Amino acid sequence: MGAEAYQTPSGDLAPSGEQTKGWNGFRRCLPALRLATSRGSAVGLQLLVQVVVGALAGSAGLGVLQLFMSWSSMLAEVLGQGLPTHSMRRVAVLYPRGDTDKIALILKRATRRILGAAVLLILSGVAFSVIGLFDAQKVLESDSILVVMAVFIGAPLFAWQRLWAETLKAVDAPLVAVTLENLLIPLVALVFCSVYWAFGWPLNTLTLLVAGVSGFAATWLGLVGSVSKRIDLNSKVSHGERKLFDEELCSLWLSGVLSIVFLHLPFLVLPWYANTSDIGIYAVAHKLVNVATTLLILLGAVFGPAFARAAGHKNRRELWRLLWKTQVISTAIFVPITATLLLSSGPLSTVFNVDGRLLMSYLLILSLGHLVNSITGLSGVLLNMSGGARLELGALCLSLFLALSITPVVGANYGAIGLAWLFSITIIFKNVVSYLLAIRYLKTVGEVL
């Protein structure tokens, strides 16, 4: 009968060999599909939050929320000290061995280190205020003091959130981690908005900031609860190996901070050389291209721990295979989504009420940069997870230095469109350098992994 279907004793048709292969292939794709669905839902919720907040609090409310989120995420990288990435790398190796006591110890020490940095930050802010380096009267008369206080509270929570999310990804639960860290924050914000809309209360600055801090807190607690189901966090071990945090921690820390600066660089520079209209169109193009790039970020949740395990087992061949796999998957995801965006630039310009030709130009320029990003795969993640964090840090430093050195000339002579080309070329340069460094690392340093 060969591969034909046959009848089981109950009379049901059993699947043929080809059907079984197809079903197995589909099952292998299910984790990736679930991750993409989770992240896609988060993007939709985030857009919905912007629509709702804009309707209830106007552009000022959107500005306050964006300011809080941006500064909290950047400050969280500083407070995090590279510990989230370091945790993923260590836990991904320790968890399969069943060494949960050491994992619990790493998490406890990392949590205390982040808390210590946060306390130092708050005390420094108080000291600056006392000695008069801040114009306290001016700050108190605006919403700035509320934003600053919210950031000081939210940033440590966000740093802890990242620590536990990266740990959860490393214990083979990337879907849970991605779902919690991406969905809870917008859901909490929508709950606040719904309550205030139902009672007819004004959605003011304080409420928006409380919603943001509450979202961080809820996400952190949810992640802690999920990790505790997989690891005994009540371990009595309080002392362990002294070198829980190795010498690469500093490189991971600086890489994380510079990556955030690299991500936000256009919006740090554009206000000096472009008008608000051009910045707005660029922001729309940036957000649309991010629909594809954020899906690529999901690959880090899966392949980050895989890189760490392969390095831990000194399996250089597996590292090569994983890097190549990320290149194929990244390109397969990015190309069709971006092509759809480019073909739809006309209708999209109508939806966002912006100049269609400019939007098309920005989309094309940014897409070229991120196309190379997808083609080179997760080379930076490979370096960070396998002991080459200093190389990735070097690539980031060199790219930022070149971009910032050229920015004044390009901005003064060519405005926003010139800067868009500069940012795109910088993305290309950084990713090509990271890829070449990863290849060299696997050929040389990788021999002694």
C-alpha cells in the first residue's frame, strides 16, 4: 500500500506518510507562529493605546506617555548593568543541567544590584535638587516633576522586568515571556483609560504615569510568578561561587546602553535639523518599518538561549548553523512585509495624513538599511551570547562615532532626507561589521570555545 492512508480498527482514516510529514512540519512552525501572533497582538494593542489616549488626553497626553516610556527604557538599560543579557546567557546553560540553586542565586544578586543602582540614582537626584542644580520652582510648576518621579520609579521596575523576562526565555518559555512583557503594559493602560472614560473623569498626566508604572509592576510580578513555577526561588543558598558575574558584564552593559541610543538616535538628532512636519513623516515610516523589525526581535528570544547553549557545549558547528538559520528566517520575514508596506505607501499616507511621496522615500531608505540587518541575521546576539560581547560593543561604538561625526554636515546641507540616508547607512555599516566580526570570531576564538 506504500504511503497511502489506511483504515484503523475503529474505521478512521490514519494519516499517510506525506500527511504525517506535513503535520510534523506544521507543528515545528507552531512555536514561531505563536510568538509572531503574540508580538503582533502587542503591536495592535500599542497602536490602540495611542488612539485611545489621543482621544481622551490629546497630543499632550501622548507626549507625556511617550516621554515616560522612552526615558524609562533608556534609564532601565543603565540600571540593568547588562544583567538581563548576562542572565539569559548563564541560565540557558545552567537550566538544562538542573542547577536551579545557582540560577536563584544569580537572580537574587542581580535584583539587589539593580536596586542598589536605583537607590544611588534617586539619592543623586535629591542631592542635585538640594544644592540647587535644578530650578525646583520651574519644575514644580509643570508636569516635569511628575514625569521625573515616574521615571525614577518605573526604570528599576523595567530593569527588573527585563531581567526576569530574559531568564524566562532561557528556561525554554519564550512565548510566556514575550506575551507577558509585550501585552500587560498596554492592557493595564487600556484598563485605566476604560475606567476613566466610563466615569467621565479627565485623563490627566498623573493618571497616565500611574498607568505606566502599574504596567511595569504588573509585568514584573507576572514574570516573577512564571519563573517561580519553573525554578525554586526559595532556595536557602545565599553564598555560591564568587564569580557569578564575569568580566564581560561591563561589555554587555555598555552594549545594551549604546543599543538603546542607537535605536533612538534619529529622534535625538532630527529636531536640530528638520521641522516637525518632516519629523512626523519620518516617525510614521519608522513605526511602519518597525512592524517588520519587531518581529525579527522575537528571534532573539528563541536563538539567544540557543547560542548560549551551543557556546556552553563548545559546539562551534552548531553556532554556525544557528547563525545561518537566523539569516534565512530574518530575510524570509522581512522581505514580504516590507514589500507590502512599500506597495501600500499611498493608502498608508492617506490614513496617517502625510505626504505620500515623502513617506515612500523614507520607507524605501529605511527598508534598505533594515534589509541588510535581516540578511546578516542575529550576529550581534551570537557575539553577546558566546563570549564576544566586546566585539559587538566595538561595532556599536564605531558606528555611533561615525554617525555622530557626520551628522552635523549631512543635517546642515541635506536636512531630514539626508539624515534618513545617514541613519540607514549606519544601520548597514553596523550590521555588516557585526556579521564580519561574528564570522571571524567563529573561525578563530570559536576554536577554543
